[in-house]
Amino acid sequence: MKRRTLLGAALTSALVSPALASGTARAADPGPSVTRTGTTTLDSQAIFFVSYDGLVNNNSFQKNGLLTYKGYQYAVWYTADRNAVVGRRVLGGTTWSTVKVGHTLRYNDSHNVISMGVSKIDGRLHLNMDSHSDGFTYVKSVAGLMDDPAGLSWTTSRFGAPQSTLDGLALTSQFTYPQFISTPDGKLQLSYRVGISGNGRNALAEYNGTSWTNLGEWTSSTGTYSSEHGSSTARNMYLHGIDYDRNGRLHSFFTWREQNGAVMCSGGGITNHDTGYVYSDDRGRTWRNNAGTVVGTTGGSDRVSVTDAGLVVDPLNPDHSLMNQESQFTDSTGLPHAIISYVPGRFGQCTTSYVADRTANGRAFHVRKNASGAWQKTEIPVPLSSSQRTKLILDKYDNAYAIFPFGRIAGASKASGHTDWKLLFDGSGLNAFGEVVIDETRVAQDNVLSVMYQEKSTGTTPSALHVVDFRLPA
């Protein structure tokens, strides 16, 4: 392990010339725009309870709560009677067909989301659900269900019985944050955390169409991190995402959360610090820093650690309530983009209540690598007005869109070097609770942004769960 260093010198100002930052975008390419085309209701009475400031049916780390595959869109949620449900519709259709998959939510914990994935190698839909530092429930469909949606009926019989393992593969007794990733060669990977907040490791499992294999852990929770206030010897790497680009590279932005609150200026803050970035060119077997140096091997003894050099692309100490598990996306050339958010220093150098301070003064930032390899960062001029997270997508022209809490949408053009952020939709009429779930897979298929959101409610009174669609530039 090499001594940790920051890449602050490589971070370029958001005030660079747009002509230099934008690369070679054609003048004829349109800028960002959204046109609301319709709203459908998944469930008029979905389960509602607030936990960790969020909802179990709408959480940023829910990959995927909404996805599109071969002309159909799929959604997952828990009903008022706690049943796990999968819905599907023809793209552009107004009617969802739903099936129960034989599992009921165990606890009122918003971490216990349902995540979906598709194994293209055999056309199965996979679900992982109901886990927060304990066991999980896994369900998969019959082979071919995703390849012939028009020809195969949508019934519970198309899904296997709920399992507490991956077809017999037991992973860990402390499992959290399932995220399915379809690999370029048709396999399916499952990203998850082993351990607990402040002392956890990221790991991968892989499905080859026949069986699951545990590839192992690829991050370390050990090593010493020191701030001006104190030190910590245990932590967790929280991912902003884990995604393949069209060239087959696997990207992941992240932030570290320290176990020891002594690293903060105030106990009311949150111990997240620094935005880091790693990538893999061998399907997640080895991980490289921004400079291309191997910094970890999945399942090996040398894993990505807080003490490794070259990981940090945007340095920030733990005093600004930096949020974990926000969002990332890759553009058409494979360049990585992320949304991060925190309380900027102009509002003070010490947050004392991360929920209150983020709600009052939090701002989101667009961090991305440009064509010359330099990192750029731009503040998005839309107040968070929430403690929660913002999502990110790019359209076919590589315009960027930030989907804020309450369903607000801002956009920035590639032509400007992604510096001309402006509000495109203010969330009017949605009555959305807070965080939303987006369909990361649909944009590439029919140029539509789908946003799943739940209406505000109180206590444990169920409320409506919807999907609203926005047409993007043609």
C-alpha cells in the first residue's frame, strides 16, 4: 500500500473555457430539455414509512428499482401489506401488470430495498431484497422471460421460490446494498457490502447462466485516516455507483465513511470525506486508480484502501456533510461523470447537523473527467432543500441531467462543457416525498427519462407510487 495522496492539483476549475472543455460536440446537437409526456400509477397505496430520512420504495442505491429491457419496462416495490411486487408494461403503455414474488418486507427499514438485474446470457430477471447488515432474499425468474415478454405470461409461476442464498451460494451474514450489473459478455454481477456502516467492504458475485460464484471482497476497511480533529482506523467505502461503459470498462466513484466520529468537527455531522474514483478493465477482478495503477485485487489480499495513492479526485474533509451513494453515469465515449453534494465552505467550515445543514445550505456538484483526462467540477445552481440525494443521467448527445429530490430536473449541455446548468422542471404537481428512482437503462433505448416517485404522506399511511416520463431531445 502506498501513502495516500490527493489529486487536488489535477482538478480543474469549472471556469475553464467552454470551447476547451466541451471537446468536439457538433454545433447542431441540441442542448438539454425535458418534455413531460405522462404519468402512470404503479400502486395507489404503496407502503410508506420514513427511515434514515428515506423511503424503502425510493432510495438512491436501489439499482435497479426501475429498468427497461427489450421493449418492456419493469418496476419493483412493496405494497401496503408488505408484499414484494414486480410490475411490467410495454414501453409507452399506461397499464402495468403486477405479480407478487412470495416475499414480505420484514422491517420498517428504508435500506431494505428491492433491486433488479437481467442476466442476458439466459434471459432471467433477478431480484435481491430486504437486507441491511443481515441476510437477504433472492428470487429469479425462469430462463427466457425477459427475451419473450410478449409471448410469456406475466404470472407468479414464472418466478422461483424466495431463497436466502444465491442458488445455494451463501455470501455473508452482514449483507447490504445489492446492486446488479449486466456485464458486456451477458453475465450478471452482484455488488454488495460485507459488514456494517463505518466498518464494511465491497464485494462482487457473478452469475454465468448456470451458477453463482463469489468473486470476493475488493475494498479494505483498515488503515489510518487522520483529519485535523482526530484519527480513525476503520471505515466503509460507499459507492456512488458501479457501471460498465460501452467499451467494457467498469467505473466506480465513491466516498469514505469513517467509523470514529473524532475525525469531525461536530458530532452532529457525518464522517464522509473525499470523492474517489477507480476502474476495472477485467470485469472487476483488478482495480486501478485514476493514473492506471493497480490498487486492489478482488478476492486477493491487497484491496483498495484509504491509504492508497491516486484515489481522490475531489478532496473534502469530513466537516461538510458530504453525502454517500449519490450517482454516476458514463458518456458516449466512456468518460465518467458523477453527482456529489455537500455544504460548501461559504456557509461555514463545520456542519453541526447534517440533515438540517444540508437542507438549508446543501448544494450538488457535477464532477467529470474531460477528453484531455483532467477532472472538472461545477456547482449546480439549484439548492438541495433536502438532506437527500440527486441522480444523474446523460442523453444521446451527452447532455447531463441532475434529478433532484422532489423530482426537480436540471440540465447542462455538452457544448458548454457542462457548465450551463439550469432548472428544466421544478417538480410541479408531483407532490414527491424526496429521493426518486430513475430508469438508467431506458434513455439509450427510446430517449425517455422515467422517474419513479412516491407521494408525500405522514406516519405509516400508504401513498401512491408513480412513474413519470419525460421525452429528451430527439
